[in-house]
Amino acid sequence: MMQARGRIRLYRTEGIVLRHLEYGEADRIVTMCTPDLGKVRVLAKGVRKPTSRKAGHLEPFTRVEVLLAKGHTWDIVTQAEAVQVFIRLREDLRLLAYAAHMAEMVDRFGSEGEADAPLYQLLSLSLSRLDAGDRPDLLTRFFDLHLLSLEGYQPELFRCVVCGKELTPADSFFSVERGGVLCPECGQGRDDVVPLPLGTFKLLRFLQRREYNEVKALDVRSSSLEAVGRLLDRYIAYHLESGLRSAKFLRQLQAQTDRSR
Ligand SMILES: [Zn+2]
């Protein structure tokens, strides 16, 4: 929605702050995910000054309504009003790591300037669920698989990526390079595959195909989700050419939690 105020063109949008970058003396470049404009990078002037009224509304993982003014390089934030603040994500380091993973996934896979309401919806719902205390590892892997599907990187889990035959539930193989599962016959003896045990295979399919309500009710061991996580991390890293920064942090955090148990 555009409106003209003098010669400045203003427009309003809702967004979720993915990250920000210090810029100049007191400014920040804020990367946001929006439903109508996809990913946008905007300039928030003076937000690092202690007196800034906008600063608190533009912290990462905040759902915010902004009024933007068209600028040359970046559009400029003229007003910012938080609509939803995920308090627990700021207070709990473990939840923060999962939120950071989600934000980075959206930042890396999302397109700039193209409407992507489903992606926005997925992020918004997932952060709300994380904040509400839903099981984070299960929620995050559901998020990963659904984001990959939305953005055109869906791993093939139903037909063998080599022979094309419909896959039956059995110990199989997975190839990151080929983008999915190989049947036991095709996967045998290849060096570009990893074994995909039946349990992991079924869990991947379930997470990819089912609604969140069904996934949420699933009673699944952490170790099974870790196996899915390792596979997805490799798959994601392959498609992004370099891995996610947050994946390493999540693994470190996981290792620490395991030691302290
Ligand atoms: Zn095959």
C-alpha cells in the first residue's frame, strides 16, 4: 500500500526481524521476512542510540509492523511497533538457538522482494510454537522439511531417485547430491550415499507429509530426531554451498546438554 506524503513515498508492512547488522555510527540494517515483499533489508536510523524508541521493536525474532519510506539503497524505517514479542526465546539460550536456526533458514532460502506468504506463515507459526513450549527439536525438523518444500528443495522420499520406482518402507539409502532416497537395490555399493535406516526414513516421511498437529502428538526419541537432523543439515549445507552458522551452534549446545545429563 503506497501513500504519498509530500515527495516521500511511504508504505506499511508487517514482518519478522531475522537479523541486524551494525551500520555507521548509530544505525542498523535490519533484515526482515514479510508476507508481501519476501525478504527485505531496511535501514533503521539511530537505533543504537540509548534514546531510540524504535530499537526495542526491531530486535531479532520480533513480529513488527513498520512504516517504511522509499530510499535509494535501502528503504528507511520511519515507525516500528512490535506486534508479537517472543519473550521465552530471548531468555532461554537453547530456544534462542532454535529460533536463530529458523531465522537463518528463512534468510538463506528466502527470496528478496518476492511475495512469500506461506514462508512467512511457517516462520511466524513456528516461532509462536517454540515460544509456547512445544518440543523444539521436533518442531524445528518439521519446519526444515516444510521450508525446503515451499522453496523448491523438497527431498524426494517416495520414489527412488535413480530407478524411479515407488519406495517401500525398508532400510534404504540417501544421497544429498541426488536429492533423496535410493531403493536398497540402487543404493547398494555406491559411494555417494549414506545408509537410511527404516526408522529415520519413516520419520522423514512423516515430518514432510503430515500436518503439524499430527507431528506434535508424535512420541519420538531425541536420538531419532538427531539422525534426521544430521541428514537434513548435510542436505541443507549442500544446497546452500556453505553450511548454516546456526547448525554448528545447535550441535555444540546439544553436546553440552548431553554431557550435563
Ligand atoms: Zn532404485
